[in-house]
Amino acid sequence: MNSTIKLRRRRKILKAIEPYLFCLPLIFCLFGLFAYPMIRAVIISFQRYKLTELKKVRFIGFDNYINSLRDKNLGMITWNSIKYVVIVVGLQFVLGFGLALALRRPFRFRNVYQAVAFIPYALSGFVCGLMFRWSFNGEYGVVNDLLMKLHITSSKIAFLGTPGLSIIPVYVAAIWLGYQFFAIMLLAALQSIPQEVYESAELDGCGWWRRLFSIIIPYIRPTLLTILMLRVVWTFNSYELIYVITEGGPASSSETLTSYLFTRAYSNLDFGAASALGLMFAVVLLICAGIYMKLTKYNQAGDF
Amino acid sequence: MKKLVSLVLAVALIMTAMAMVSVAGASGEKITLTFLDISPREARATYYNDVFARYTAEKNPNVTIEYEEVPWDDAHTKVVTMAATNDLPDLLNCSPGWITEFKDSDWIASLDDYVADSGITDTFVGSMKTIFDKQVEDYGHIYIIPDGLTTSCIYVRADWIKETLGIEYTELIDEGWTWERYLQLCHELTDPEKGRYGISFRGGMGSVDRITEYMMAMRSEPGVMWANTDNMDELDYLYNTEEDVTLLNEYLSLYWDGCAPTDAVNWAFVEMVDNFCGGLTGTLFNDMEVVASILASDLTEDQWGVLPVPSAMDGRIFMGVNGNTYSYAISNQTEYKDEAWDVLSYLYEGTNNADYCKIMTLFPLSLSATEDPFFGEDGPMAGFLYEINSPDLWKAESTYGPSPEVTQIDLYDGTAELQKVLLKQESVEDFLAWYDDHITEATKTYFEENPEQLERVDQIFGKVEPYATSRDAVSIK
Amino acid sequence: MAQRALQQSSSYRPHYRRRFRWKWGEFGRVCVLIFYVLVVIAPIYWMFITSVKSYGEIVNVKEVTYWPQTFTTANYEELFNAIDFGIYLKNSLLYAFVTALTVVVITMMSGYGMSRYQFRGKGFMLGMWLVAQMIPGILGTIPMYVIYSKLGLINTRTGLFFMFITGQIPFCTITMRAFFDRIPVSLEEAAFVDGCNRVQAIFRIILPVLLPGMAAVFVFAFTAVWNDLMTCVIYTSKKKLWTINVILKSMIGRVSVNWGTLMAGGIIALLPTIVVFAFVQRYVVSGLTAGAVKE
């Protein structure tokens, strides 16, 4: 009698911890590895914390935050970041979704075609960045040469030396390098749409656009919403291409918040100020994510 | 949930403990030092591995040195990360631009005692004494030993000069090779019809150094940058007068008048060198490391030549570089400083320094190496000898320093502001005023926060120094 | 409107309608497919062309050459003879494969847990993961170095595996979870009725229909490691542990870039991934429905 109760209790406990056992690796990563840097960043952001003056670390309240907000470049750089994220993620999404749709139905040599179409995904950022920097050179870059030969422009354009234009090679590189991510994720999601759904829609005489908007998109909406949000966050937090192609120049015109943060952290070694700046973006991003989730009724539709 | 977290922590703790045990096991009689190279190349790796192996075999069998590397482009980020976590290698290579922040952070050890006790100075060429003295003045202590001596110069297209001016490029020296002449030459060589630009203009990172050098040479009182250094409240950065506005306007006209491509506003070293090698630009101001790139390019021997840095109006030559590109330093975080010093001094024994300098095309620092004909007047580096031995060569004030903030303004913010001027978004007057404000304020703040440095104020703002005081300083036969 | 009218009128002649639409739809699709190939190939072609030029021709400003004037394999020879590119290629492949396989196995567990159970702390974990994404990674470098160095992971191969795997687990778990979410619970319940336990249910029933998800996670983890630069740069200083990216990065010097060799390395680095993609992507598109029908 007693033993069955014990056994039952044991089973109950086992049942209770079962999900945690499944999620153990994730729990380890989040609490064992990610938590410390996050907490640390929050603490440092309220400190005068310069690597060059580690003996003089002290709490200074909100000074780092206030000073960051006073920066005269902040407005322009924030606007640059928004443009960067909207343009890059937007075009990555359109291109990626288009490719996924084109690949949805099987055709001969589809595997080979996919392997070729996804090549950029296997290229690291700095190699790609260097190549585009080289190609967009104002004097002998291949892009200028092609534009002239095709009679699109009559004189050479100094892409990298003109404010407003210097970010274009970064856009191109970022889009070229990233749309495959959308394509892969969306293609995998598209496969989950049962064939019957397509067929019945086709029988109903739905046109291509209607099928896209009333069947395909609603069906993969959870994936769509999730990766769109993730991609926005990741693009926002990437600085490698800017660093490689323009170094934020000329005259800071191509700087984004994250590339700016990198320069502050590693050139000034003022991690207090950098953390404050970084956490402010994070909070703004979180608020945006909250609004996004609310607007898209994410809780019911999203992947989490 | 709580239990789970504690479980995770326990696992982490056990792993930590295991890791610590394994570290303890490694220490014993024999020790392993690490050396971090910040500009890895196959030839360098071979050299260091060989030298370190010989050190263990010949000098001290108990010490083995591990050669570690990091790509140049990420070197600063990595070294800073290692330093901040107390994990610096025992011995490392530093770039001169890092020293201010590294010594302020106490990351690299003072070498004063080692240099004094070992008498190593006697085995070095005369210039080394100047470099040591300069470090004591700038930083209060000796922190680094340069790997070799380098010098800046102006690479020119000999064939373009012959074609446009009808003279050999060397004749320019006899005519009086001043900054004024150099600027004129850049204009003369520019020919948009032929796709020729006069200068590999530096508009990107570090451009402020270049204009500072130019103004230092061209002002009516060359070489002086600061006034009232004896009274911090009235400390005054000088380069903000009408004369400076005119000078800077003249210099930047190189860009505005089209002596450089529009892109050049964002050019750093790589673009400057590539465009000279590719035949787009006629002159290039850079250091000796560039020779290797030129030799690899399509330029033939009679197409290019080397001219010294142009002189100031009073005949002196000012150079802003620290005289070396990489320098050895010993970490303050190591417990084996003595051993590290021993390894470091071994790099200058025998032909070790000469071997290294041949790979890197530098002038050697150890006296014995200067006998090598490779570095003589018939050797491949003869072109630079003239300049490095010139009695007119003066060391310009270090633009890095005294504080990391000043370096920051100089390298990053200054570059962006100067680019605004180049793009005509801002006036020259505004730039000079901005630079004056920021550099003065950063310097004052530094002294406020580090009052102990005030004692050395005279040294920090010391007057410009002769670089190599006589021909014998680098006694290369 | 016009389209609808066309459809209505043509419904009387179903055969023509079908052929007509098929042709135009197919033509459009072929155009789209060609467009994507061109977009991909053009820069790759440029990389390749650069890799077979000499330094002189690469930086030559007089004319842009679309085929090298003198075809040279010197850059490739340098890559394999002087630089020993094979070592780094092998390292990259090893890290990428081991990480991708491990991550697929681990995240199948954790993704299943996150998808099928409701438990306390789940929302918090997801929230925390999201917050972690939003804090710039630069700020985490130094604290992470402290953790890794305390764990004795710096400069070791094991350490790199650990960093790569743990770095990929959170995102891949979320991805895997999404794929689990799309598999109807009824599928497993049917298996339970047959007397399977959860593990058996996973292997027999869910695995076949999960293939696209596994393939996606594999590709994601593989390329993340393949393209990684900073993990290897910051946490290792031993050349024998380096990946191709680190060795390629080291070709950027203070005053010059070894363009030809760098591009040659970039081209070589593409080849293994093309093979991996060609193989794995079959499964990405292998389709949930195909699996479900078989059962």
C-alpha cells in the first residue's frame, strides 16, 4: 500500500520535472551562460567603468545614460539604424519569400539549383563585405564599370566617398548575404502546408495573389512573424559589414547604433557608456517587440 | 525550478574545479610562456617558432614559449578582452597606438629596471637610446622595445615625374624638398584625362595625424603644439589661428581640387597603397612596410622611387610616427616577468634581430646586425638610409596621448569631423575650433583626474626632439 | 476582374485553360529562378576572377578585366603550399559538422519539451531568450570570456565545440519547437494508443515528419559555425585550432590586403558548403505531408 503511494509520488515528481529534463540544455544555456553577461551589462551601465581605470570603478547612477542621450550624433545614427533595418530586412524578406515560393514545387535538378541559390549563405560577412567594398570602388570598381558600359550612368559615382551613398554597398551586401535565411526558413514552413489545401484552392479558381494572401501566408504566419522579428533584432545588432565596408564613414554618415557602440566600447574602452547605450537600444527594441506582438496578435498566432 | 538552477550551478562549479586542477597540474619546474603575435604571417610564424625553439635548446631548457597569433584586424579587440579578464599572454606584440591606454590600465609592465640592469642599451644602435628617452618622457617609464626601426617616406611615380616635369625624381631633393614643393608636385602630377591623381590622400582613420604633421612643419614657429603648459587652467592648443586656417585650407585643397579621387575621403592605408600600386595615384606617404606590396605589383623598378618626408620651412623634418610598427611588451599579469624579459632580450642576440628585420624590411636595432650588407648602402633598403640618418630629422610630438581620450578624439571623432570639412559640410575654422576645444578639454580632464601626472607635465609636452642625432646613430656602413 | 473573366470563360474549355496557365506560370517561374541564379553568380564570378589574377592586375586601374589577362593559379598554390589551408578547412568542417549534428539531437529534445509541455517558467525562458537577443553581443564578450576561462575552455578544441553548440542551442530550440508545433498532437496520441512511450513516439512517428525541421536546424547551425569569426578569434590564439575565416582574416594586413589569396580562400570555402546544402536540402523540402501520408 505504502509502496504504491511512493511509486505514485515518484511518478508524479518525474512527471513534474519531465519538461525540465527535456529543456535542460536550453536552461543551461540561458541561466548558466547568458544570464551572467546580461546582469553584468546592467550593473556596468550604472558605473563609471573604463577598462583603463579599473581601479576607479564606482557607481554613478544614470550618468552614462544621460551622457549617451546628449550625444549630438544620436539622432542621425538612430535614423540610420532604422533605415538600415527596414531596407535590409524588407528586401531580404521579399527576395527570400520569392525564392521560397519559386522552389516550393519540385522540378528537375531542384537540389542542385538550391545548392547554388543558397551559396551566399555559406559566405562569411567580412569576405563578402571586402568584395563589395572592392566592387563599389569609385574609380575602377566593377559596379561603376558596368553602369557606364550599360549607359546607365555617364560618369563614375564615388559610392564610398559620398555621404548617403556609402551605405548602399552595405545594403547590397547585407541583402545579398541574408535573404537565403528567409528562403530556407520559409521553404521549410511552406512544406508543411498540406497539398490538399493548395489543390482545393486551385479548384475553387483562386488566382495566384489570392492563394498567396488567403492560404499560404496565413498558414505560415507563425514562422513568418517569428523570423521577421528575429531578423530585425539581428540586423539591428550587426555591425560587421558596416565596419568592413565604410567604417561608418564618410563623416559618420553610415554609422548605425551598433557600429557606433562597437567603436565606443573598443576604442574608448568605456564599457559603462557602451553598456548604457546598448541597454537603451535593448529596451526600445523590447517595447517595439511588445507592440509588434500586440498588433499581430502574436500570442495566438506566433511561435511562442 | 530553484533546484534545477542549483543543479546547473553545481555542474558549472564542478567543471570549474576540474579546470583549476588541470591548470595546477601544468605548473612545476618547467614553465611555458605564451607570446601573442598581432600580425601573423607565415614568414613571421616560422621565424618566431625557430627562435623560441633555439631559446629553449640553448638558453633555458625549463622555458618553452608558445607562439600564438591573432589577425591584425581583430588584434586590438582580442588583446583588450584578454587584458580585461586578466588573461594576457606573458609576452606580446603591441602597436604604438595602444601604449597609452595599456599603460594607463596597468596591463603592460615597466621595463625600466630590466633595461638598466641588463645593460642591453649598449648592444643597441644609438637611436634606441632616443626611443627609450622618449618613452620615459611620454609615459614615465619604458614599456616597449621596438622590433626594428622603420621610417615614413614618400613613394613617387618616377616615370610620371619625368614625363610631366622632365626631371629625375631625385632632382627634387636638390631643388629643396619642402612641404610646399610636395603639394605643388601633387597638383602637377594630377591629370584627369590620363586617369592620374597626384596623391593617395588619407581621408579615413588617422587623417588628423597627417594634417597635424603638415601644420607642424609649415607654421611660422614649427614644432610647437601647446602653450601655457605650466598652468593647466590656461593650457592652450595652438593650431587654431588664422595662419592654421590658411594652411589647412591649402592642404585640403589637394582633395577639393581633385588631386585625389572623391572616394579618398574615406581612404585608409589599404586603399592608399592599392591605388598607388595600381597606378591611380602618383605619390604615397607611408612607411617602409609598403615596399613589399609595390614589389608584388605590376610597377617596374624604373617606375617608382622613394623621397624623404618633406622638410619644414626651416629645413627640419618632422615625423609623427613612433619609429616602429610593432613593439614587444611584457604583461603585467604574468608571474614570470624575469623569464619573459630573458626571452625578450634573446630576440636581440646574435643575428636574431637581423633575421627578423630582413623578413620585415626594417632597420635592425642590435648593433651587431648593422654590419649586415643587407642593411647597407648597396642593400635593398638603401633608399631609406638617407632619411633615417639625416641630421635634420626631428621627432614630432606624439599625437597619441597623453590620455586614451585624446587618442580617441584624434583617431575616431577627429576623422569623422575632418571628413565633414572635406565634404564641405563644415568649415575649416569650425573644425579647428572643434579640435582645439576637445583636445584641450580632454587633456585638462586627464590631468584633473590624474594629478600625479602633473609632475611630468614638462616631459609630456616636451619640445620636439632630434630623431637620430647623428649619422652614427644608426651605424650602418 | 480581367483574370476572373478569363477564368470563367475558359472554364468551358478546361484543356486549353490548363495548358495556357501552365505555360505562363512556368515561364514566370523560370524567369524568377534565372534571376536568383544571376544574383548569386555575379559576385561569386567576380570573386573567382579576382582569385586567378595577379596582384598587379587586381589593383590595376586602367581597365576592369572580366577575364584575367594572364590566368594564374599562384593564389591557390600559395593558399595550399605556404598557408596550409587544408588544416583550417578541416577544422571548419569538423566544428560545423559536429556542432550541427549535436545541436539537431539536443534541440529535438528541448524543442519537443518546449512544444508539448506547459510548465512554469516556460514563458520566462522565452522572454529571457528574446531579451538576450536584443542586447548587443559586444557587451557580452568580456563576461563570456570570464566564464569560458573559468571553465578552462580557452584555446582548446573542446572549448570551441562547447561554445559553438551552446551558442546555437537557444535559437535552434525555438526553431525546432515551431516545427513540432506544426505536427498534430493526434499523430503522437495514435502512437500512445499503440503502446509506444514518448521516446518511441518521437523516433517512430515524429522523426519522419520532422525531417524538414531537422534539416533547417542543421543548415542553420552548420552555416552559423562555418561563418563564425569572432568566437574563434577571441577564444583561441592557437593557429592549429583556427577556422578558414580566421586565416582569411589574417590576410588583411596593416597596409595591404592579399586580395588574390583571400578571394581564392573564399572560393574554396564555398565548395564544401555547396555539397552539404545539396545533400541536406532534399530533406528541407521532403515535406510534412509526404511523411504523414505514409503513416
